[in-house]
Amino acid sequence: MKYISRTVWTLSLISLFTDMASEMLYPIMPIYLKSIGFSIVLIGILEGVAEATAGLSKGYFGKRSDDLGKRAPFVQIGYTLSAISKPMLAFFVYPLWIFLTRTLDRFGKGIRTGARDAILSKEATTKTKGKVFGLHRSMDTLGAVLGPSLALWYLYYYPQDYVTLFYIAFFPGVCAVLISLLLKDKNVNITGEKKWSPFFSFLSYWKTSPLIYRKVVIGLLAFTLINSSDVFLLLKAKQAGLNDSAVIGVYIFYNLVYALFSFPIGAMADRIGLRKMFVIGLSLFAIVYFGMGLITNTYGLASLFFLYGIYAATNEGISKAWISNITDKKETATAIGMYAGFQSICTMIASSLAGLIWYAFGANTAFIITGLATILVILYFLIFIESKPSNRLLSTPNL
């Protein structure tokens, strides 16, 4: 794998350890918050505020990374904030401090995302973007397998000892920070002034961005508006009769499939085209959601989670590779940061809509409506998006 540079491996290991820390806490976070007095409504508000913070900051700090011509400091600061937030969630139990700490974690994600993805883009050519982003997603998702597995193992021996897990999660976070110190900025062209710009200044990029970028992002965000949280899939599994351990097991299984398929799917996308692979993924997504609306037996659900893992491998890494191929290399962090920012906000809206439909019409209706809407998004990509980016953008050298 000569096209995978040391920098790509470094970023992939950083993401592995960070996701291990975050996903170790993901299954027990709602339980822990309820144990210290948070209501379901307050938990929802907490997650909403945290995700909104991450979303908006992705766009801003992506633009700052481009303007300042720096990547490594944004990555290092972002991962550091996320690491130190883990033990703070156990140390501070008052609602206001929990809000601030959880927001700090997501703020760290916002700071690092655009700069990190710009580094990945720079380490690849247009013909290897799928492989590079695919490997990164694979390692990132491997952390989502190891984290919950460690949490299950620990809770088997120490039931309900949630607080200790927050302290344990600090250690893989520290490993990620230490590895991030290996990153060094290469020559990055500065596109703007070094003075601080307004927080929403990144929005101006929409007017100056290539037309193909706007068309692709509109399609991606339209899909995000119907792609609700994975929590709804887990709730469906629970509703179908799986116990708590089996639900967490299904979540681990899905992430394992995601991790195993991300790199080979990225490599395949480089051969057949990123748009084609993304549309294949949307088709799998539609099949899964139609299936969730119709199937209730355990084996059927396991098959759907297997397909969902393959779909996931065609989604985030492929979409970011696609965006980096259709935008100027000097504005990669801004382009990805803007998309990732609006993606976070659209995800919140999608989960709210899915919850309302579930409540009003039932789970099966929610899944089937999502499947039908996905077909419309597939048609949009097939009809309105050309299969190849312009020659100007394809000429980006391997830096």
C-alpha cells in the first residue's frame, strides 16, 4: 500500500484511539446521565446543543485552517479538547457543567475535522482518494468496535460502575493526543488573511464554490435530512425482542462490518467512480430501511445490520473524498468543514422528524417513509450530478 503515507497512518491511528474512547461511553451515556438526574428531555437538549456546536464550528475552523495555512495545530488542539472532556463528565455532575463539558468534546471535533480531512486529501491523488479516506474510516470505525467491546467486558465484571469507564476512556484519548504530536505541517498555501474573521464567515464560500460542489452538497444534505440517528435502528432491534446485551452486540457487529469494508470499498470507488459507489450505498440504505419496516425476526435484523455496515462504508469517507476532488485544494478544509457543519445540523433535524413520525404513525411507517425518500435522493444524484469532476480539478497533484 505504497499510496498510504505515514501521515495517513498517523491520522488513522489517532482516530482509532479517539473513537475507542468516545464509543466506549456511547452505550452507557444515556444511562449515566439518567443516574445523575437528567431527564430524557434534558438529555435530548444536551445532545442537540453539543451537535450544533460541533456543526457550526466545523465550518468556521475549516476556513481558519485554510486562511492561516496550518493544519496540525487544529488537529492537535481538537483531539486534546475531546480527550480531557472524558474524565470531566464523571468529575462534574451538575447539569451546567455537564453541558459545558459535553460541548467541549464536540467543540474539539469541530476544530479538528476540516483540517484533518484536508491533510488526508493532500496525501492522496484524485485516483487514490477513496483508498485514503476509506482506510481512515476503517481505523476510525475499528475504534467503535473496540470501545463498546471494552465497555461490555468491564461492565460484566463491574455492573453499573459507569463513572470508572469515563476515567478509563481518558487513556486512549491521551494516546491519540500523543500520536497527534507527530504531525507536522507541510507547505500549505494561504488563501486569506491571518486576522480573525467573523464566526459565520465560512458561509461566504457557498457563493464562490464550484457549481458541482453546490450540487453535490445539496444532494448530500438532502440525504442527511432523512438519515436519522442509528439509535432508531437500535430501538427497532430492541422492539423486535433483543435484550440489552444483544442490542449492544448488534451495534458492535455493525461497526465491525463497517470497519472491514471501508478500505476495500474505498479502493473499489477509485476504480468505478465515487458517485457510482455513493449511489450503490444509498440503494443499500433504502433496502435496509424498507427491511426494518417489514422484518421482525432476529436473523432478518442481523442481515439488515450487515447491509447497513456495508452502506456506512460507502457514505462518510466516500462523500468527503468526493468533495475534496471537486474543490480547489487550497480550500479543502473550508469545503469539507462547511458540508460537515450543515450535516450535523441536518442530522439533528432528521432525528427529530423521525421521532415525530415514529410517535405519530409507528416505527414501521417511519422506516418505510425514509426508504421512499432515499429513492428520490438516488434519482437526484443520477439525473443532476455528472459522474466525473471537471478536468481542472482532476489535475490536482499528489502532494
